[in-house]
Amino acid sequence: MQTILGANGQIAVELARELNRAHTSELRLVSRNPRAVNVSDSLVRADLLDATQTAAAVYGSEVVYFTAGLPADTRLWEQQFPTMLRNALDAARTAGASFAYFDNTYMYPQDDRVQTEDTPFAPVGRKGRVRAEMASMVLDEMARGDIPVLIARAPEFYGPGRTQSFTNSLIIDPLLAGWKARVPVRDDRLRTLIWTPDASRGLATLGNAPDAFGQTWHLPVDGDRHTYREFASAAAEAFGRDPDHTVIPEWMLRAAGLLSAQAREIGELLPRYRYDNRFDSTKFAVRFPDFAVTTYRQGLDAIRQESAATNGVRA
């Protein structure tokens, strides 16, 4: 039995599909209101803030994936995320299950250095500090050695379905709606983006490779990096839209935070858009050379086809 904690998000849904396709049909999906992805999925309602419910949800599992998410609310992150993760780790240890933690890059320095698995933590802002605390918690569990533990880390998303990211909300979604793409802060800096189904496939691959545990991994990305200007142009071409775009300066985004709680919550991430973002997944590529990474063009074409199918038009 493999169990996904926080089973309703985009990464978890794609993970459930991939696990069922390539690894096992014995899947348990856990959340407050879980929804089946595959016909054979077992659904368990549990609040990860409750240690007893979490332990019961994990009991009998061989591998546990932590993919839980929360809204972009700093106070909520501080109050809930560490407790959810601690309960999950304790439950996995009690069950004797392997633990795969899906992570992001919020704790990394927001500068132009190449990001590898050895990049030191230097969080900027409260959400970054929460993610650093959580990653450190998992590393401590890894060092304890009672159960196999791994960290699978992803950069900013782009992708199909309900993918939530700056790139989707500012570039992809407006273009699909026939509007002009918008780029945060600068359009001449390199961005590393991960196709969300690749992130989930990579997580499933790691969770089913015994030698992957005891390590941190960067999930697989297309090594052909683009600036946001180039990415916006490629998206416009793929969707048959005007390639022009607007750059939203950092001061304007910060000013929006004075009026909008949602804009205010992303303020601490803005410095990363001043610099080239180079997320290196060489380690994964060397260990799993047959893993087919989705190119940006393939990903954008897939989004176009999904949009066309949803709207009932020919792709």
C-alpha cells in the first residue's frame, strides 16, 4: 500500500495517476475530503493536524508521500504546516513506512547562483522560513535513520489543469483567454520551470527506487532554459496569440499588496524574479537516464490541446 497525504492538489492527482499506471494499484488517498483519481483508490478522510487521525490514515502503508498544500496565507503556514508534517513523520515512523517529502525552493537564496541539492538554506520572508523549518525537520528524520526518507524538490510550476503558479496565472491563463501575457519584475532573466506531471512522475519514480532514500533530489526539468520573454513568446506561438507581453514592475506588484491580501502574500517571492533562476536536476538525470522530461514546447502544446478539448474546439 502506498499512501498520499494531501491528496487533492495538482501534484497529488498526477502522482496518483502515475503510481497506478507504473507502480501499484494499491493506493490510499488521504485528505479532509479525498476524491478518487483511479477506480481502485482507497479513500481515507483525515485531518493532518490531528496526530491520531494521521496515524490511522498511514497505518499499513509501505510508502507515504507528503504532498499537502495550504493557501498562500503566511499565518496559516506558520500555524499548521509544521504540525501537519510532524504528525506525518511520526505516523510513518510508527508504521515503519518509507517517507517521500515533496518540497519547493522557498528556502533557497533568492539570487542568481545555480541551485543544486547542496544549496544552503537562506530563506527570505516568513513563508520561506516555514519551508526551511519543514525541510530541516525532514533532514533530521533522515539523519535519525529509523525509516527511509527522501526529499524531492521542485522549482516553480507550469502545467495543465489546476496548476497554480505565477507562470500559469500571469502568462498561460491570460493568453488562453485572449489577453496579453504579463511577466513579473523582469522579462530578461532565465527561469527554470517544471511541468507539473513531470514533478509527479519524478516523485513516483523516487518513491519506488529504494536507493533514492536517504537523499535530497531535484526533480527533473527541461535543461533548455528560457527567459520569461522567450517563454511568453513560445506560449503565444503555441496558442496562436499575439506575442506581445507586459512587464509588471516590482514596485507595482508591491503596491498591489497594499490593497490585496493575495498580492501581499506573494511579496516575499518577488526578489527571485530579479535574477536568473537556474535549478539543476543533473543528479536525477544521471540516476534515471530513461526518464523522459517534457520540453517546454511539448508542455505548451499539451496545454493548448487541453484548452481546446475543454472548450470544444479543434486543437
